[in-house]
Amino acid sequence: MRALRPRALGVVCRLVCSVLVLQLSCLDWAWAAQAPAAQALGSMRATREVYLNGSPATGEQTVYPGDTVRTGADGAAALTAAGYGLLIVPAQAEITFRPAPFLATLKQGSVEVRSFQGANDLGIQFGNTVMYLASPGVESSGVITLRPDGSAQVSCIFGAIGLRSVDGAGLVVLRPLQSIGVSSDGKLQKVELVPIVPTSQPAPVPVMTAHASRSLYIGLGLVGGGAAAAIVLLTRNSSHPPVSASSP
């Protein structure tokens, strides 16, 4: 009987360890079940060469905080973000979406933002500067073009677009048809008027209210022809379910 005791103790120890492992597994499962799922920012439609988190994106995609969208030489994408508005990403651009308080960071190229009436403040960072809605309750549209040297050009198409530093210090508020240059170190240049696109160019598909049709026309001239393709995509209905490379 004494010879059996070590074996019995070993069996008991293994049983105890198994119970502990099972309890820890149950706790992990319970914590995972209680953890809030990642909330989608909105639905993106892509045309031609567009990448979502490094993978080719086609049709309709759901975008989450942390996702990165990059467009190629002939690509364009348009994101409809609930509570914010419409973001148009033309060719040769890259943007990473973020959780609050910022919506995204522009890494290269251009992006046009068109807010919904009553939209939440949407901060888009580029370098050490943030573009935001100066009047969140008013429909507004702004364009950021980030150059390879780190400098940028910011234009207000309609409404009011503000600039502030990443630490929150207010810099300037742009009114309709105003534009300003920003150096790579965040220094502002003189406010100028936005050049008007010649009427010989094809008109874009309107996506906002009628009062902004002329301003939209100017905006598309600033971000390039790829944006027009992105807007056309938004007017089409898609039968494909939204998916994302980083969906939970």
C-alpha cells in the first residue's frame, strides 16, 4: 500500500492541474466574450488599384480603426463614415484610420473630406497638423494634399475648415474657396484663394446638397480625376456583403 502512495499523489496532482487549466480557459473565454467588438468606421468602395491593409480591395469593404488604405496610379476609394461624412481618396494616396479623437492620418497624397450636416468633429492628421471641422453643425468640405517633402496644401471648398497643431493649439480657420500652405515643420503660409476649375472639364456626380454643386466641382479639380470615379461608385448599389481584412 505504501508503494502506491506516490502514484496516487501523482494522479491527484494531474487532476488538480487539469482543473486549474480548465478554469483559466473558461476565464479567458469569459473575458473575450465581454470585450467590446471593434466598431466599424464605415463602408468603403474601391475602384481599380486599391489596397486595404496591403491586400487588394475590390467592391465594398468595411473599414475599422487601424486599417490602412492605399491607392495606386489609377485607383480611387470613397469611404462613407456614419456620423462623419464622406472621404474621397484619389490615386497615389495612403491614409490610416484611427480611433477617436482623430479619424485618420494622411501619410501621402491627397484626401477630400465632406461632412454631413451635424457631423462629429473629424480630425485628420498630416505631419504635426490636424485638419478639423471648425463648425461641426454645418456641412463642410476640405482637401489636404501632402507632398513628398512633408509640406502640404489645405483648401476649404465650402463650410469652414480649421487647422490646429497636434497638441491642440488653434492655427487658422479657412472659409469657402480659401487655401493655405503648411510647411513640413507646421508653419503656415499666406491664405490664398482656391483656383476655379475650368468649365470644360467633365462635371462630377453630385453627392451632397444642391447648394454645394459648384464647390464640389472645384474640389474634384483639387484632388484629381480619380475622385470622380470614387463618387460614381458610391451611387451604385452593391450586392456584395461588406468584408474587411482586419474585421474581428
